[in-house]
Amino acid sequence: MSMPDRHPVSPALSDAALRETLDLLGQVVASMSARIDRQGEKIDEQERLIVMMTEALADTRDAARRAAKQTDAKTYAGQMVEALDANLDPLFRKLQNAIDGLYRQHNDTAHRLRQLEQAEREGLDKLRQELASASAWRRKVPVIWAGAAGLAVVLTVGLSLVFSA
């Protein structure tokens, strides 16, 4: 019998190393998931602030319009509405930019989490392949030893016959 042509590409990881690798991958996935959850909560909080400020702006505009009707000072009320718009619109733009930034970060983090999950799956597949390869190699070892022992017996008998002759 001859030795197999193929040898395992790399030695199989020990059980402890495999457990450690899987534990680390689990911790990374859990950390990324918690981060995504926190960003989602921040986005929700920003949206609530915008809704509250939009309602406050609407109430302020309504109050200004009522004041204009009651005092018949249309010009004064129009100026008040314009002043409110001028002061509140930049704040709303800043809030909207902050929410857009949070959405981008959330999407980026979700994308990275998907990449990590893919890498974890690929790592696990590679580990499974290495374990299967090591298992196949272990099954071949007794056959190799038996072939070596048989060859030793044949050589011993053959050499004893050659030297006895």
C-alpha cells in the first residue's frame, strides 16, 4: 500500500481553539447587534424630537395667525411667522442631518454585521472541512500502519530467504 497523495492543508484546530474562535465570533456578533439596537433607539428619539418641534412650530404659527386676526395687524403677524421660520428652520435642518447621519451609521453597521456573519459562516465551513479532512486522514492511519507492518514482514521473510540461501 502506498501513502496517500494528499495531506491535510493545515492541521485541524483543537476543540479548545474552535470553542474560543466560536466564542469570539459570538461576542462580535452580539456587540454589533447591541450597537445597531442603540442606534435605532437614537433614531427614534430624534424622530420624536422633530415631531414635537414640528407640532410646536405649527402651534406657534397658529397662535401668530390668530393674533394677526385679532389685532388686525397682518404685517406684524407675518413678520412674526417669518422670524419663527428663520429661527426654527436651521434647527430642523440640523436635526434632519443628525437623523440622516444616524441612518447612514445604522445602515453601515448593519452591512458590517452581515459581513461578519458571512465571515463567521465561511469560517465555520472551513473548520468543518478541516475536521472532515482530519477525520479522513485518521481513518487512513491504521491502513498505513498495517501496510507498513505487512511490508516489514514481507521484507523480513524475503531477506531471511535470501541470506539463508
